[in-house]
Amino acid sequence: MLVAEIIAIGSELLTPTKTDTNSLWLTEKLNEIGIEVKLKTIVGDDEARLEDTIKDAVKRSDIVISTGGLGPTEDDITRKISAQAVGRELVFHEELVEDLIERFRRWGREMPEINKRQAFVIEGAEILPNPNGSAVGMSVKIGDKFFIILPGPPRELKPMFEKYVLPKLRETAGEIFVKRKVLRVTGMGESAADELIAPIYTLYKNPNTSTLFNRSELEIHLTAQSATEAEADALNKELAAKIIEKLGVAVFSVNGETMEEIVGKLLRERSETLSVAESCTGGLIGARLTDVAGSSDYFIEGAVVYANQAKIETLNVSAELIDKYGAVSAEIAEAMASGMREKAKTDYAVSVTGIAGPSGGTEEKPVGLVFVGYADEIQVKSVKVDLPGDRYLIRWRASQFALDYLRRKLLRRKKNNDE
């Protein structure tokens, strides 16, 4: 299996406001043709460090891809340092200057003199045309290795890579199909889930299994390689079935779907409708549901009732009930869900009330305390949960918990109907 590494070049990528998204995209494309990315490096506009990084990368990897630093300014050092690192000269190409002059003319401008720097190409390199920008890319063959030099802007990098680089790398890698499957798990921590499934997936070298916890759910990534696409899919399916059997209903998605997509699918299958009443989540549940195309088929109405008076006036929650139990309570969550369902005339309603912080908590009702209410034509229920995290995480996790609570209710009803 060929091994690749990516070098992202530019001091701006070392600031807290810029993210190297090119490496993520390139990794996905390389993985699809059976090339494994072993290392990603971000290097600022430092000549010595960049030269050392390129030299080391070419020694240890079959494919090295650099991004960025091909502009015409003084701090665009990739061209010069790459040539030094591989021990070759830069060769001036007059035809590239002519092309640049014509391009600037079409833009209604005169080409600045400094743009001539972009006409220098590493000796022996294949020029990779750039119809979307002024900097050409380069493909340098070093023995049986590839050193690919790409511009930084994604709108230039992506078409250049797909048209001129990917076909050659695919040919070099041979006929290897790489397929991925993502299982999403909620209601379990990473360590608890791994304790259950590690004895299963560690028996497999292919597919490879990795886990990732983000915000409120666990992702289990399965990556299989085979000589055919069908075989790779079958390998993933076999392992996924064993993991799903072990984790049960905690696995809410088997093809990478989000929680809101799964809930929407269940409602659509039953031709049923939903409304939501939100306090501490401030409309987040409604926003997530309506992010799904076609959600108007099942999502009817949402109400953000942040203040107590809003709960009373909008959902007909009893003021006496609020005085007696407080706005953050099981009783109010149930009253909100019941009032919302009655108001919207939906099959189901879900409500959320809680303390997202950072202030407002007490010893009796601490920050992170959340009540989720549920109402259908048969019952009105609520569940209490204590959620960790800052204000953002508590709100997000509350929305996830509420949607998952609804999902489990829908699955239970579906099972009862089927029986």
C-alpha cells in the first residue's frame, strides 16, 4: 500500500483563525484509491524549516503533496525551497509569462512584474495547468516517488488535483477499492462503547476501525479495502452487523445519517407529525430538524418559550405549576410538551427546559440540569438528565438527548405495532 504525506504551507495556517481544509479533502481523495496518509504537517513561511520538512517527507513517503505558497509575493517561498530540497534548478518558462499576460488582459488589468516569478518551474517537473488562478502546479518524479506541488486556494487546488494528479496516482496505486461505513452511537461514552466492541473489531485487520467522540455522539468509522467495491462493502457490512448487535438501540445511524435525519425518516415512514417547545435550547431543536430537506412533511411548528410568561401565554402552562415546581422541572417539561401538542395539533411534541449556564444554577438545580418532555395521544412523560460542558455543549447535548428520546419512543411504538 502506498504511503502519502501532506505539507500545508503558510504562516496564516498557524494562526487561530485559519483551518487547513485542503488536507482533509486530499486525504479523502487519496484514501478512496487505497493510498494511506501517514502524516500531515503545517509549516509557516520559514525557509529552513520548510526545506527540512520536504527533504524528510521525500525520504520516508511514496507520495508527498504540498499546498500553498505559490503566489507572486516575497513570502511565497514554496517554489524556490522545493527546488532546493530536491536538488534541482528552477527553469523559467516564457510561455507561462505569455499566458499570464493574456489572462490579466482578459481580467482588464496589466500583469504586475512580480507575477513573472510564477513562470519558474522545477527542472524536469510536469506543469499542472491552473485555469482558475495564476499559479501552475508541479509534479516532480523522484525515482519511483511523486512530489506534487499544488496552489493553496481550494477552487484552484481541487480541479487541478482531480484532473491532472488523481488519475496518475490511481494508476500507480493499482486496483484497490476503499470503502467507508460510519456508525453513529448516542447515549454511551467512548470508553464504555469501546469496552463492548473492542473484542469484536480487534479481530479484524480489514476493515480498520477507529472511533471519534464529538459533542454528543460517538462515531465508529469502518474502512475496508479489497480488489472489488462489492467485496469492500461486504467486509464493512459484516463487521458493522456484529457491532450493531452488541450496542443495540444506541446505534442510531448505520450510514452516517444525523440524528435529525433519522428522526425525520421515522416520522415520514409513519406519516406522523411533530412539534417542539424549547426553553434552554432556544430553537436549536427546530433548527436541526428544519436543516433536513423535506422536513415540512412532518415538522409542523416550534415555539421558543424562554420566559415563564411565554410558557404561560403560548403553551397554556399553569402559572401555579411554575410557582410550585419552578420552570426547570419535570412537571413544566410535561406541561410544555402537552401544551405544544395541543396547540400544533401534531402526533408528537417534545419539550426542553433546563439550566445551560454559566450562571443560574443552585445546589438543588445545578448548571446542566435538563428536563425533556414528551407527549403523544396516549401519554405525557418526562425524563431528567444532567449534562456536562459549557453553555454551548449543554444546549447541543440537550437537543441531541431530546431527539434521541423521541427516536426511542418512535422505535418502541413501531415495534409494538409490528408485533
